[in-house]
Amino acid sequence: MRLFLKDHRPLLLFYLLQMILIPVLYWVTGEYRPFSIVLYGMGLSFAVLILYLGYRYVQHYKLYTRLSGPGGAPGEQLIPLDDAPLPEAVTEMLQHNHRYYLDQLHSHTRRMDQHIDFINRWVHQMKTPLSVIQLTLQDLEEDAASSIQEELERLRKGLEMVIYTSRLERFEDDFHVQPLLLRKAVSETVADNRRLFIRRGVRVDITVDDGLSVYSDAKWLRFMLAQVLVNAVNYTAGTDKTVTISAEQTGTGSVLQIKDQGIGISPEDLKRVFNPYFTGERGRQYHESTGMGLYLVREICARLGHTVELQSRPGEGTTVCITFGGAVDPLRG
């Protein structure tokens, strides 16, 4: 009703102006008639207006109700209204726009799928030359091989990030949540990156109970841990530093903490470290930073029902906390 009245506000204002002009017109022209006749004419005109407004309201009731209420599902908005010209025109316009945007959405989805397939194929093809280079390193001197090995690891990490970023668009088709031993997942991730720890002279201290189990996806969990650990090592200046990995069971789940002794993060950058491509003041000091690692960690955590938080102070290191929904007994799992 409110929208109906707002729509007919100009008509009501013009009608009010007309009702004022009628007695004024009689008075200006000198036509002196009984005032009761003037009131009768005004009342008759008002009755006609009420009948017209009532007819319009009934005729366009569904249209005004739909426009005044919540949007609802797209399918509900396309249900035909009354046979009146205006509701028919509105319904036809909505249906036309709906078909157009569906076509655009399907076209965009098809292009996105093709792009993701291309990226996945390209990454897998790149693994072959990397493996060949890895084999040829055996014939090189140790110093040269070590330098090339370091670059190969960077390439592998970059390709891994590319493929996981593309898979994020199809996450619902590419994950399997199950009970996992947290210490095993941490140890395997540390082992995968042992060359990086050795090369940087950074130690790892793991204090995670052997029986602590969490619900997560093994592949995505190890990828998240790798991103956090690589950041912890890359942003640790000097040698003889330690990355501490601990976990504790809480009332609602388990919390994994990864604490480094690195350069830390500036206070003004803390709120933006999870934004894509954001490297910040500290990240610009290290050319290896892409600004995507923590963003992917946050996105994966959100899809798996985990949460991730970060605490840091410049010069004192950084602590990343990953909270899992609920711990489970591995014997039951």
C-alpha cells in the first residue's frame, strides 16, 4: 500500500489543487451558488477518485506486493503477474533480463572452466621438464647443483600455488574431510620442506601430541601448513632461529600454533595480510613474496570450517593459529 500511495502521490496532489481551485473559480467569476452544491460536486469528484484508485490498486496488487516485498529467489520473480498491461510489461522485461544474464553466466562459467582446465594441464606438463632437470643435476658439481636445486624448488612451489589456486574455484568437488593425525600432517609437511629449513639454518620444534586428531582434508591441510611454514622460514633473518609448532585441544576443537622468530609484520599491515597479492612493507623486502599464501590459507580454512588468526610484532616474530572444528579419537576414526 505504501508503494501504491507513493506512486500516485502526484495524482493526489493535483487532485487536491483542483479541489482548492473549484471554489476559488466560483468566487472569482462571481458565480454565487449555494455552498452545498459546491461541496456536492467536490464529494462526487472525490468518490470517482476513490473508485479509480481502488480499481488501480486491485488491478496492480500483485505487482505492488512483489515490488514492496523482499527480492526472493530469481524464479519467484519471474512468475507472471496480472494480465494488466503494466504488470505484463514488467514480467516480460524481468524474464528477458533473466535469460540474458543466464546466458552471460553460462558463458562466463564455460570460459572459466576452460581456463582452469588449461592451467591444470599446463602445470602437469611443466612437471616433466622439472623432473628431467632434477635428474641432470646428478652430473653437475655440488655448488652448481645446489643453486639450481634451490631454483627448482621455487618453481615447484610456484606451480603448486598456481594449481591449488585454480582448484579453489572447484573446491566442493576436490576435498574429502576425514579424521587426521595432526602431528603426522605437520611432520610430513616439514619433511617436504626440509631443504628450505636446512638452507636457511632454521630449526623446527614440533610439540604436537601423537594422538591428537582433527577433521580436515589431508591434501588441503598440508598445502596450508606448507604456505605458513615457508613464510615462517622466508621471513626469518639470520641463522640459528627456531620455528615452533604446537597444538592444544580446547573445549570446541583444537588449535595449531606455528610461531617463528622472524622479522614480524608492521601493525598497519596486520589487517591486510590475508588480502590477495598484498605483500606489505616487510614483504617488499623479500622478493620471494607473492602475497597469495595467507590469502589461500584463509580461503581454504573458510571452506573447511576452520579459522585462521595471526599475531605479530615487528622484530619479535609471527604466530599463526589455525583452529579446527572438533578433535576426534583416531581409534574411532
